[in-house]
Amino acid sequence: MKKLLVLGAGTAGTMIVNKLRPRLGDEWSITIVDQEPEHHYQPGYLFVPFGTYQPSQIVKPKKKFIPKGVDLVMGSLTRLDADQNVVELADGTVLEYDYLVIATGATPRPEETEGMKGDQWQENVFDFYTLEGSSALADKLRDWSGGRLVVHISELPIKCPVAPLEFAFLADSYFRDRGNREAVEITYVTPLDAAFTKPVAAKRLGTMLEDRGITLEPDFYIESVDNETREIVSYDERRIPFDLLVTVPVNMGADFLVGTGLANDLNYVSVDHETCLSKKKDNIFAVGDAADLPTSKAGSVAHFAIEIFTENFLQHVEGQEMTHRFDGHANCFVESGGGKGMLIDFNYETQPLPGKYPIPGLGPFKLLEETELNHLGKLMFKWVYWNALLPGRDLPLPALMSMAGKEDVEA
């Protein structure tokens, strides 16, 4: 019997077992491994600090989404021997495989930045990329009267690159609704040279921070957090004071990948960007945030990439050439506050452009425009995620990006 082992029961791993189990015959066993019993709807973390979602609304048992005929093993991964085709868990369990899919995602690592996880951590320094962090931040904002709010990105790549920008927009809206916006000074700090770096988006959306009275601090590469003075310090010795720091720590892949020869310095697996096949081993794939794909680490990328991966995997295990090519397709709703949102759709080669999506000329969603419907689309996606995306059901969205409905405009 052939053995498929999937590491990680998050978005990508869960989708894979749901799509492959019906298409692999009885001669295949499928096992999926994860160390956490709960599945989190991670896009929901953004909304918890502002009270839009409660933690209970974005958490469900992982086993609920694992199909019949797939073995779910709970345990912490400690070792991968890619030459011997084995994985070892913390309790000593050894799992063998013929084919391996790494879908262990990415996690925030505040300890990678000096002082970030210091005395101020979850007192006046918070992340919102974990349920614990976003919940603690909700408690803080509920009673916070105002001051210097700094929204900060440590280093790229990160999960959902637009989420920090969304947080700044939502914070502006949140304090306006509470009537104390003038008491809050918001600064957006990024290692990039602008809030929007693609030319068309920059031209159309580049004033959004200024319009909301949010100060932009670009090209900021953090060296440390000074807990005594409450400042973030850059390598060029700039200092930005804060009363409340909402930071996105360095994101990294899983630690068990260190020393395997499969991953880069941030523990992301080096793969062919069109097939997700490891560059080192022809029986190992990496998908979702675990892969070093040069595109957004977001659920939409996992969704579109896995549509391509599924067909390629079935060809690959039969010794055939993989004929499908992933183009880096990603799209995401971007909250802009005030009950409105935007939508962007792009891939490796094509930047976000204006237009309508998903039906050319009709939409109903508008690209690179703030609309109430785009905001509702983001909220509605939670239902789609739980009921269609994770169970591996087909969605009426093309895996490859289409130019239909887009305006091919100059910046």
C-alpha cells in the first residue's frame, strides 16, 4: 500500500486530504498530522480586537473537517529524514511515507526581535496574528483612552501582507466611532518604501493613509523594542515612540525543517513555484504558507495552488509529467474601515488592476475600489471557508488568474 503523509491540518493540509481522498484508490493510505486540536479561521484574528468576532466564532475542531478514510494523528513534529522517508513525533512515534506534503504553515516569532517579547508584551505590545494576541488586544482596546498607536511590520514575508494595513484602517474607524479619534495618533511603520508598492494600486490608493490622518513611516527595519522608553528602534537608529504597539513579528516556517536541507533561512520549503514540488526531493511537496512561493501567504493562494497541485500530484504519482502550472494567483478583500472594503486580484506577473470580479463586467465585487459590498464579501467569506473551502468543495472561481473584467491600465 502506498502511503501519503500530510504534515499540518490547517487550511492547505485539510483541503488536500479532502480533495485527494476521493481520487486516490484503496491502495493508498492517507495520514495527516497536527499538534493542535482546534482549527482557527485566521482571517478572523483581524476582527477580534474590534469586537466584530468573538474567539468562539472563529474556532472549530480540526477533526470535523478530516474526511473518512484519512487518519488524523495528533502530535508535535520533531524530525524529518527526507532520505529515509520518515517523520518522527515528540512522543517517539515514527511515520513512514512514500509521498510527503508539508503544509505546516508559518507562525509569528516575536522572540526573533530583541525586546519585543519583553516586559511590555501583552501589556502595551501586542500582535494580532494569534488568537491569544488578538484576544488580549481586544481587552486592551476596550479600555484604552488614547495615545500613540504604532502599527508595525517587522519583516517580510508575512501571512496576509495587507492585514497590518487593514488594522490601521479599522483602528481609525474604531476610534472615530467611539468619538476619541483626535486622542489617538496612528503611525503605520513598514520595511517597504510605501504602503502600496504596486504602481496602479499606489496611484489609486496611495493617499488612503493621509486621508485618514495616519502617519506613514517607510523603510523601517526594526532592530529592537526598547521596553523602558517604549520605542521601536531601527538599524539606522531611528526611534519611534509608542503608547500602544501593534506589531507583526517575524514570520517563520516550522522548526522541524531546520537541518533537513529542504528549507531556506526562514524555514520555508524551497519548491518549484509552478508545481510546489520540492527542489531537493521528488516525493515531497510543500503547499500554503510552508512553501517559499513568491506571492502572498494567504488562504486564497493556498486555495488556488491546491487546485493545481491536486491534478499535478495525481499525474506525478503515476510517473507522468505534471502539466498544470500555478501562476501565483491571489485575491483578497481589504478592509478600509467605515463598513467598506476593497478587493485585489493578482498573480506572479500581473499587479492588482481595477475592474470587476468574479464575473467580468458584472462583478458584483469591484477591484481597487472601496465599497460596502466588498466589506460584506469579506464577512461572508467566513461561511464559505467553513462550509466549502476546507471540505474541498469546488468553488466557481478559476484557479488561474484571468484578465477578463480587468482594466489593463497604466500606473
